[in-house]
Amino acid sequence: MSRPLRPLTSGPGHQILAGQHTTDLGGIWEFTTDPDAATWDRLPVPGNWDMHSAYADHQGDGWYRRTITTPPLEDDRIARLHFEAVGCTATVWLGDTLLGTHVGGYTPFEYDITELLTTDGSANTLTVRANNDEAVGATWPWGGISRPVTLTVDPAVRIERQHVTAEPDLGTGTAEVTIKVTLSNASARDRTVRLDGTLTDTGDALPAPATGQEVTVPAGAAATVRLTTALPPGSYELWSPDRPALYRSTLALTAGDELVHALSDRFGIRRIEVLPDGLVLNGERIRTAGFNRVPGDRVHGATEPLSAVRVELDRMKQAGAAMTRIHHVPQAPEVLDHLDEIGMLNIAEISVWGKDACLDPECWKPELREMVHRDANHACIVAWSVANEIRGTEEAGRTFVKALIDHTRAELDDSRPLTYASNTFDAIDGPQDEALQYTDFLSVNMYRDYTARLRRLRAHYPDKPVFVSEFSNDGYTFTADRESVEYVSQDDDRIPAELSGLPWVFGASRWTFDDYRSRFEGTSPNQLRGWGVQTEWGAPKRSYDRMRAAFAPVGELSLDPSEPDGTTRITVVPRGAGELPSRVLRGYRLAWRVMDADGGTLAERCIPLPEIAPGDRPLGREVEWRRTGGRPEKEAVAEHVGLIDPLGYEVAVADRALAAPAAPRVTQTVVADGAVRVAFDRVATAEAYRVEAAAQAGADTGTHCRTVYQDDHGDLTGLVNGTPYRVRVVAVSAAGETASAWTAGLLPRAGAGSLPPDVQALVPVAGGAVLVWRGAAEDQAYAVEVADARADEPFRSLTTSVRGFHRIEGLGPGRAIRARVRSLRAGGTADAWSAWSQWRDARTGQE
């Protein structure tokens, strides 16, 4: 090699460094639901047609088409079409030639098109038929080309993949790294090449690089090579939730002096042991908590940008998530990359779901192989799961689970535990009755009676620990109220404490982190299932803080005054020995600050903490500071302390109010029939808001109040039509309250319409924005108005029957707009329209 290969340290976990020329086929493609149509629409790829208002509820075939140019093809170069994912079934043609059909909307596939490309300079027509008839469980069947499409030109001999297994010896401190490399040869003759491997840590070579060797790859076939190396004590760090150390294995394939192909993959060095009474990571017992996550909203569909992935996973990490079975489908590489980086353990699963799933193992081996081949180097993946909620007590289910577990161990990966998620475990008389008998640990989905049912299960399998892969007590009645940021889960925050009494339950994952879109039976009128601790649009509900406290790595964090002059005592109460969750904490610190009414920092301290083990005594730390007074706007109004993990996540918090918060400001009002909506700007340090309405004069109607906690508006009902009202908002904390100025002249009246839909957000997209709202069951249609942000005069108006969103397109980049919505209630007459919602403002996204 003429120069050292240097992977991008901030790039993706898997990188091809040399030997491949890639053309991105993303952009605008032609699209139709009728291939015989004279004209086709135009939609972006990657993307999902369901993200667009015109195709929001289309289920079936969607056709994509574009032309591609034949790339330069030298001898011994192979052209391939590579699809990262198409939902849910893809049939692909190049010109009139059928390339094949791929089943499964979450894993990659490709076709060799070298001999099919035109050689006369004419364009090649690529056509893809995507079909989304098959939904996975209760999730939305996002249709279309949901991940990137590329045209690659590779050498005939290339590195197909590497599978890195890094096993530490905790006694000696050494580690053995084994790299199983698969090479392929698409040419018509045997080829001899040299394979070299290097292990690096952020670009620097580790003390013992893997040694290379000469390899002969047969014509039209593949060859497997093993590279091994031993790392001496002190040369590496273990991967863990708090210190997720990552390394790289970089492979180079050479022929003579020519660098033919090179790729690099990240990996972690960690030891997972499944014992009858729990899970051991790197020699230490851990009990973990986490969330399931169902991606996909009407803005991004199944095509999530990396920025959106990181925001949501970081919020999960802040809420104590250390281990999860994140979703019962294979995850996008960007999701797994970020889980690697933030130290979140995950059970990876293929998309076999439900009692009606095909239980022929041959149907699912391709997806299982594609998932394992792509994802096996991710340190975050602690186990593989082969199914979710299938007929586990029937012979077909037992046979299926055993076959796929055996296949995985023998052919794909024998370095990780294997499981499947069961919801049929109650209906057994003995261990032989359930497919769980073949798993390394028990994964169970539960929504009631945890302790009694798990004790019965333990009696059947006393040598297998348990991971509760789904739990919630919130039930299956999905009202629109569950989608509100004001929603509080029934008692899910108490379930970890209940499971603490079962020491062989090593973890539990709440279903779910987010509300998710669905057509499944019982789903709300807004096509959402409101299981989440945050809304579909990423706004935390009141449930979020409660689950955050339940999942925190410490039992309690508190702030208390200890002297009159302002000294504060911070107390950290560790988790109890064996509590769920619990693990040894190293490298944590406290971040304390004092805030003024605007949220500005008046004083702050960073306090390192010693190692904290479950069962340790509480830790106390004193912070000296003084409330010096001064201008009122700079007075101290609140103290805040956060427990900060080694990665910088604030995983537990405590607050203490010192003075009343700043006054909020009423920003918009909406008058309706016997009601009013009051929108306001939230203020720092307020714990709640009280929205009030009172008659202006001459009427004794009393004061109407509503308290809100997370929202930026409040609805007041029961007002007297024809009576003028004034409204205000009061910000409340434990130290006092402060009111906004009164806004007068609001006149509820008959004929003004009911209160409008609950607008959630106006989200920028390329050349436009997506208005999203929460409707009611009786809504029949919606009207949307779009205006320039400098005026309320609409320049675009429309009516739609699509629930919950409208994609506003064709406005160009960087334009300041505002939008609002109203609903047509049952009855359909002009009088049945609601009032208009408050305006939402945004600037359109770049194209």
C-alpha cells in the first residue's frame, strides 16, 4: 500500500476505504401507484410515499422509476445495484430484465448488473415496485424506498465482510481478537491476493496488529480467512454502558503492489455472560432498564435522518436506558452506530411477529443472514432474537425457534446469546411446552401481573434468567388524550421496583418510548398508539420524568438548604444491592447551578464522585454560595443539580425553587363556542402553569382555571356565550407564582365552532413544512391555511381528509411561514367547522 488507510474517525461504523466507486442514486424519482398512468408524480428517494399527503393512506404497490448512466467499467470490475432497504417487498427491473424480488423492509440487498448495462451511450431505466401490504405487528407499513440506493463499481475480487469477535480474559487482562473475513471472486479465473489487517484506536495502531496472509480465491466463488491477534494487558479498554470504548479493524486486499479493496469496521471488547441468576458484563452483575422504540412519523417515515436518531436515543439514555430490545425489526446502521457510541445494550431481532407469521424457517433465514452479516460487529448487540410473539406453545413455533437458533449458532454467529420474545409463556404445563426451552435466556412481553407470572415461569426454567422485553400497565384503549404531553402513565414507574424482588430478572424494557403510527385494531382516531413517554413528534410527556426517575442509576438525588446564608447540601442515594436497575458507577459527577428568572446561570460547580456501588451509603456534598440580591431580574430563582455520567448525559436531576418564576406571556388566543384556548410562552423554572379566564365586568361567572404542566397552551371550557372574558397565565413553582398581564376582549359565542385540533408542530422539510396536529374521533375533515409569517392573510388554503398532518410543499427554501388548522365535525354542515387553531411558525427547509 502506498499510504496508510485512515478511516474517518467521526464517520459511520462500517466504511469502504478503497477499491469501490459509488454513485448515489438518491434524489427525485418518478413515482406512481398506477404503472399504466400517462404521467407519473415525483417523490424523493430515500423516502416513503406515506409521508406525502396525496399517498398518506395508500397501501399496496408503489412504482418508482429513474434512469442511470453506465459508469466506466474496466476489466475485472463489477457493477452492482445496492439497496439498503425497501419497504416492505421490492421487485426490481433494469430495462426489461427482472433482477429479482427481495422480501423484508429492513435489510440490504444487491444485484450484479455488469452485463445488463447499455454500452451505446443510452440511459438505463431502473424500475422498482415496492409493496407495503405486510405490516410488522401494530406498526405502520411504511411503503417505498426508505434507505439509500447506490450504483457501485467494485473489483472482481473484494472483501465481502469481516466478522470481528473480541473476547477479553478478565483474569489476565489480555484479549483475543479474531477476524473472520469473507472474500469473493466474480471473475472467471482463480485469483491470489494478500490480505492484511490492522487494529486501531482513533487512528493509532494497537500494540499487536493482525498479521496478513496470501489467499487464493476460486473463480466465481468465495473464500474465508481468519486473522487473529492477542492484545496485552493495559493496551485496551472494555466496552461498557458508561465507557463504550470502540476500536477499528481495517482490512486491505492487495495484488502485487496494487491496493485492490479495503474496508474498516468498528467493534468493542466486552464479555457477556448469561448465568442462571442474571447477566454479567465484564465480570460485574448488572440489572438494566430501557425502552422499546418504534420509529416513523409523518415527517420522516422510515427514512430517519441521523440528527433525529441521535436526539431520540440521547433522550432515552438520559432517561436511564442501558439495555433494550429496541424494536422487533432489524435496525438501521445509524441507530446501531449511535447505540455503540452511547453504550446502550440491545437485543437485535428479525421481523417475525405474531400468531399469523409464517413459521417456515426457510422464509426467514435470508433476513436473519442479512441482519447478522451487516450488524455483527456492533458492540451494542448483546444477543440475537429470532421472533416476537409467535405461536410459541405450538409444535410449529417450537420447531421454528429451535431451527433458527441452531442455524444462527452453526452458520452465522456463535459468540452471542440467542433468544425469542414470548407472550404465550403462561399457557404451559412444563418447560417442554414452550419454544423458550431453546433460548439462552427468557425474553417475555408482559402487560399485567408481573411477579406472579414470572415466578411461575421461573419454576419451569430455573436455570434461565429473564429479560422483560416489553412492559406497560397503560392498557389497550388508545384515546387521543394518551397522545398529549399532559398524559401521565398509570403506574409504569412502579414496575421496576416490583421486578427488583425477582433477582433473576436482569432487565426490563418499557413499551414504548414514543407514540407510534398504526392501522392496527384499537388504534386511536389519529392513527396512533399512545404507549409512549414522548409524542410521535418528539415532545416529552409528563410520563417521561417519572420513568426517568424510575430508571435512574441512583435511588435518589436531592437538594436541601443547610445554612441560612445559602449553603446547599446535595445528597446522592445509591441504588440498593440487587435493585432494578443497578450497577457499579464509575466516573460520575454532579453538575450544580443556580439560575435566574431567565434560566441564566448565576453560579455553578462540578463535583467529582467516587465509585458508587449498589448498596453503598448515601453520599453528601456541600456547596457554598451566597444569594447576593441585586437587580430583580438577576435574583436567584432556582437551584438545579444533575448526575452526569462519563459520557456527559444528565441521568438524574433535582431542583429547588428559591423564588417565584418570571411572568409568562400570552401569545395567542382562540375563541370558540363556550370556550377559549390560551397559548403562552413557557418560562424557565416554572413547574406548572395555571390558565385563568374571568368575566370582564357585569357578570358573576367565577374564575375558570386549568393547570397544565408540559403544554404551551390551555383550553378553558364552560364559558358563557356572549360574555366578554379576560384571560391570563400564571407560572407556578414551589416558591411562589407570577402572573402574566390580562388579555381582554374575548367573546365566546354560539356559531364560533368547537375548540380546534391540538396543533403539535410545524416541522421544516425541503422547500416546505409539515403541519401536525392531534384531532378528535368525530373529525371528518380538516382545513389548513398557510400564510406569510409577517401577515395572517393566507396565501394557500386546502381541505383534506388525511388525519393528523399535511405536508406543505413547493414554497422554496428559507421562507418564513405560519400555518393553522380547523376540523369539520360529524354532520358535515358549514356550522360543524371548529374554530381555527392558533398559528404555528417555521422557516421552510433547504432543498
